[in-house]
Amino acid sequence: MEDVGSTDRSGMNVRAVARAMDILRSFRLRPLQSLSEVSGATGLDKGTTRRLLVTLINSGFVVQDPANQKYGLGRIIRTLASSVVDSFDLRSVAVPVLAGIASELHLTTFLSVYQDHSAVCLERLHDMKGMEVHWWSVGGTLPLNIGGAPKLLLAYQSEAEIEAALSGPMEPVTPSAQIDPALLREHLREIRARGWEFAVDDVALGLAAIAVPVLDDDGNIVCALSMAGLTPQMVGEGMPIHLTRMLEAAARVRSALGFRSS
């Protein structure tokens, strides 16, 4: 498998193939579409759309109803679907990326998921030259009102799940930890809107964490990637200085898991 930790695949896309994939995806919600409908759904002009549809028909991926001239997916899609790999192992994909960041920046990185109403740490990686953050052990959980990853993971859950999480008692682990349900609910909306979280001093005084989501094609969160370290290592001019690095990492993991570019 290609080293997802060192290769950015976004620059390797073939435009015609990417456009053809957009056409195939357009049938998810509308199984039968006219040429105009496919063109409108993909944002492609009708001439390009027609040429790609003809190519897909010749390859068996698309069929056209001779009666109404509408297009739909061909039977080969069903045949291929039986051979789909449900998912690559999340650890095997994400760990090389997170290990590379930990080694490069001498910080601690984490892979976590939302499971059984909790934020669960799957992996913790650190570079021997840097300080290891011990606050979140592998297999352990953290309260959902503290830390970068727990709050990020909660922000992408359903409204019902969020309300259930906020209905229980919340411990003020540090003076910076948010324990007001209304304020935390508003903060979760902010996290989801911007697509990342930066937590300072709420797990332990002097520590900060950046967390970013890996999302599937429907916008559901698959996992969180995060890093933690001493606050001076993490913040500059009021902003997380490694945010771009983490967002790039999330894009690589997302691509390696087989999801389309966001």
C-alpha cells in the first residue's frame, strides 16, 4: 500500500475520471435522470456530460432507457458492489500519518473514535525527543466536555446524542473546563461550523490540543486526529500553529480510507 503519510494524492487526480465519478455519484439520490438533470447535479456542461455518459454506457456503468431517454446505473455496479472492501483498518491507515507528525514536531498525537457514548483513544504516538502527554491512555476515555478530540467527536453526533451527553453531570477538571450545558452546546455548534477544535488548559493546565475530523462522504465523523503538547508549542498569535498540518493529515487519511476529496 502506498505510504499515505508521505504522499498527497490530491494532485494525482485525472480530471475526466473525477468527473465521471461525480456523474456516478449523482445517481445516489435520483436513480433515473435526464441529461439536464445529470448536468445540473454535477455542474458540468451538457456537452461534457453527454460525452462522459456515452463512455460510461460503453463501459457498462450507465444505461439509458430508450423510451424516456433517461440514464441510470448499469448492472456492473451491482456486480462490483459485491467485492467492495467495507473499510481498511483505521489504525493501519492513520497511524503512519500520526507517527510522522509526532516525529516531525516532537509532540504527542492521538487517534480516537466516538463509541458507546464515549470518546475512546485508539492510538497514542509520541516522539522520544519530545514530552509525552499521558492524560489519555489507549483504550481509555475522557469526559466529553474537555479536550480537543472529545469535544470534536461530540460536535459531529446527532442532536439526540448531544442532548443525552449534556444531560449528565460534567466535572470541572480544570477551571477552564466548560460545565454549562448551554454554553457547551453553542461551542459544539462552533466546532462543527469551522471543522476543528483547539482546547487550552481544560484537561491540564499548561497543555493544549488541536483536533480535526475525518469525515465520510455523507459528512459523518469516522474518527478524530489530534495532537497535544505544552501550550507554547501549540499556539501563536492566538491560533493553533499546527492546524494546517493536521487538516492535511485528515485529508490524507480520508483519501486512504476511500472517501472522495472534500
